[in-house]
Amino acid sequence: MGNGNGAGKRNTAEEDDDEGKTKPDTSYIHSPLWWLGLILMFFGECGNFLAYGFAPASIVSPLGVVALVSNCVIAPVMLKEPFRARDAVGVLVSIAGAVTVVWSAEKEEVKLGPDELMTAISQPAFLIYLLATLLLLLPLLHLSRTHGYRTLLIDLLLVGIFGGYTVLSTKALSSLISSSFYHIFQYPIAYLFTFILALTAILQVKYLNRALQRFDSTQVIPTQFVLFTLSVILGSAVLYRDFEGVTGERVRKFVSGCGLTFIGVWLISSRRQK
């Protein structure tokens, strides 16, 4: 995805209209490089989808830092952006964090079929989590329209919550496909997760774009990554019980790895010239 982000960004810009206001420049859709970036991003998301079928979502999500690291390396080449000493340190810290997260993972991932998924979404712990996130979403949706320009946390909390449900749905569909590929849509639960995946993915992009319009990307990117990752870890721990039976040593490794990735993201994204 880092390659796709670099190629896509290379061909997007804004231009001034006759009244001095900025409007989107859509000429990039005629650029082969932009389409290359779109294709690379598509394959990156396909890779993410497959990963959720073979590893816990709480492990896969922090590894999204790899996209930021690759983008940090590609940007100086494609976008002529400076590569700072703190970027190199951030890359090394992020890689160390990613390795530690993988190190903390279990050897095998249990596949969930339709019956297991139905049991999972019916458990009291997940129903409480669902109710809590819905009660949090309602005021945030209102505040985004009225006070969202004051603090980036409002829109990015929405992105994190919607993104968490996107990942939970992706994990469910990926698990269903890996266990019963040819019969997946014989089960009503597959349609439910497909609907949730599509809806939350659209809303996630909507509020992320809104945050990027209101605030600088150097603030938005690291904050979004942290909130999104924490949302996925919490949701996956509740729905898929990722940490059930896990030893204290593995938990310490996982927390340390996530902490290192967050620090690496901050080093890469902060103190950039606007």
C-alpha cells in the first residue's frame, strides 16, 4: 500500500479557481501513474484481507505501520520529499515494533465457521461492546458537524470506531472464505458482515477525509493510526477473544511492540515542514 500511496499522491493536487478558492484537480485520473497507484493499493488491501484469515486482527492491525514505513522510503524518490535522520530512526523503531508484535503472536489461528461467528456476535461481552460504541457514535456524529473543526479527536474517533468494525467484518469474511469458499453466501451471516464492511469502510473514508481537510496530515496520520489500532485491538479482543489464554509474557511483548510502532509513527510524522 505504501507504493500505492506514493504513486497516488504524486498525481493529486489542488488548483485555484477564478475566485481564489481551491478546488480539486481531477486531471490525475488521466495519469497512468495514478492508476498504477490505485492498482497497487487494491493488491495491498487484498493482502490485508488474506492476512486476517491467517492471523488475529489484533496482530495484523499494528503491522499497518509497514505501509507508513514504505511510504516514508518511497516519498523521497517519487515526491522529492526530504528524508530526515529522525525518519531513519522512526523506520528502525517501527520495524522493531512490528517484529515484536509478530513475535508475540500465537503459532496457529483458529478458523471460525458460520456457527462460531453467530455465537461470537451473540455473546454478552460483544453486545455490551456494540451498545457502548453505538452510544459513543451518536454524539460524535453530531459533534463532527458542530465542533469537529476545533479538535481532530472527534473525526478520528469516528474513523477509529468505523475502522474497527471494518476490520472485524473483514476478519469474519476472510475466515468464512478460508473455511467454505464456494458456499460462503449460503449463510445469512455472510451478507450481514458484507453490509457492515461496505458501510463502515465508506464512513471511515468520509471522516478521515474530513479530518484531513480540517487539520494537517502530520497530526492526522499518527493519531488516526493509534486510534484505529487501539479500536481494532479492543474489538477483536472482545469478539474473537484474541487474548484468551495468552500468557503474561506474550501480552508484554504485544504491548511493547505496539508501543514501539506508535513511537515510530510519531517520529516519522512529526516536525515536518508544512
